[in-house]
Amino acid sequence: MEKRSILFSEKRILPLVAIVTSLVVAGVIIAVTGSNPFKAFYALLQGSGLAPKATYAGYKNMLTDFLGYVNFLTPMIFAALAVAVALRAGLFNIGVSGQMLVAGFSASVIVGYSSLNAILAKPLVILIGMAVGGLTGGLLGVLKHRFQVNEVVSSIMFNYIFQYVISFFIYIFFVDPVSRQSRAISQAARLTLVDVQAGNLKMDLPLAVVPALGAVILVWFLFQKTKLGYELKAVGFSPTGAKYAGIKVGSSMVTAMTISGMLAGLAGVSYYLGYVGSIQPRVLVSTGFDAVAVSLLGGNHPVGILFATMLISMIGKGSTYMKSAAGVDPEIASVIIGIILVFSTCNMMSLWKRKRR
């Protein structure tokens, strides 16, 4: 019992160690380049609306910056939860970005370019995202279960298939001749209310943050309070042991990947029909890959993922302002995230080995 409590405490402490160590290493790198690391880190807070700037542009203040930050982090919450659900069953869904793309494209074509009003369009966008994402994720689970196709390989291959097939259709049928991206969707279908004026402010209101927080609660309930969550955990820990315990391992894998895909689909619609409002052909957004770092940093726990998302998104969102305020290249933000991923992975692997012993 004492050993279990020690491991549980370490599981909470190790992410903090990874964050602190990563910031120290990043601070050394920034200092070597001739910039002030404390000023750079404070600029990350300012760029995310978590600290006040010296001056603001017209119609902007700290609140509008913060709402932009929330809009930016919302897809990451869904994406990191998608990774966590798959990992709980011992699977690695590296295809979150591809599932985001196909869900976002499907919702754009079916609803985004229609004349539906907002009351019908917005819920339908969410339902389509869940359905399309669930189908693509479930397909990966079926390939794993029926044909023993490694989910990492299949998800990477599907990433490329979705990326180029969807790019073809955008260029042929839905391209904007000016931006060379997909045509902008209707405001009725968009999950972000853009340039909402309140007093002398214009702000973006991210509607998808509400279902994102709901997803955190539901995934926590799934993991902690349901038979399915227990079965997924058993399959992830030992498929052979789970099989002898009477758990249907194959069905659990398919179910885990389906739920993971549904969350990835929600990430897709909240990104493409929320944060940006269009799709850039031939590009897979980094959100699905950064979600791996977020999930590991959060210990694959929904609440931990929420706080890890806030941290990683703050680094990504504030990197542009860090350039202007502290003179630090925004690529340093990617370096910080990469260092956090390395330390988080090493710490989680160390904890896993201790548990196995």
C-alpha cells in the first residue's frame, strides 16, 4: 500500500519536474542567444492574455487576448483527450491530425457551405464531427483487431491519404482563388463567434469550449466510474490478462479507437470550423501531434490534460508576442514544447518500469 502511494505521488510530481526542468533548459538557450529569459517567459503570458501588455491595438484589451487564447486551446483539449483514451487501452493514436482534417472537411462540405441557420447548423457540425471522427478511428481499431495492423502504421498512412485526397477536392471544388485555401464557411456554421462587439471591444467567443470542458468531465467519468473504463485500463495494462479475465480485448480496442476518433473529430470541427474557419490544403495541423505531449504531460488524466493544455497553448499562442516584446524567435516555443515532451516521456517511462517491477 505504501509503495502504491509513493508511485501515485511520483505520478503527480513528475510532470511538474518535467515542466520546471524544461523551462530551465529553455531559459539557458534563450540566455545564450542574448535575450532575457524572464522577459521572454513573461511575454508568453502577455501574448495569451494572462498578463497585461503595455499597449493594445484598437478594440483590444487583456480580455480579448484571453478569449483568443481560449479559442486557440479548445481544439487541443479534444485532441489530447483523444490520445489519452487510446493510450488507456494500450493504443497509440498518432492519426489525430488526419481525423481532425477529415471531420472538419466533412462538416464544412455538409453544413459549412449550406444555408442552414445557426440553431441547426452548429449542433449538426458537432454531430458530424463526432460521427466522421468515430468512423475513422473505429476503422483503425478494426484493422488492429481483425488484421493485426499496427495502429501507428495505419494511422500515419491514413494521415497521408486524408491529407492529399481532401486537398484534391478542395483545389477542384472548394478553393478560394485569393487565399488558395478552402472557401470560408458560413457564420451560422462556425463554432466561434467572430468580432462580437461589446462596448469598445471586439472579441472572438469560442462556443466549443463548453463541450470541451464537458468532454473532460465525461472522459474522467469513463475512466473512473464505468465498467468500460476499467476494461480499457485492463486491456492497456495486459491484453493477455484481460482476455483470461473474460474481457473482449478486440472489441475494447475498437471501442477505444472509436471514442478516440470521436474526440479527434470534435477537435477537427472546433479547429477548422471554429478557430480558423477554413482549411489549408496539403497541411496537417500540428495540434494532433502536440496532443501527444499534452497527454503525457497531463499523465493521461483528463484534469491533468486540461492544465497541460493551458500550459502548452500558452507557449504556442504567446510565441508571436514573445518575438516583438522580448526579441526571441517564436521557434523557441517549439523548442520548449519539444523539451517538455522529452522529459515527460522519460519520466513516464521511468514510472512505468517501476510499476512493472
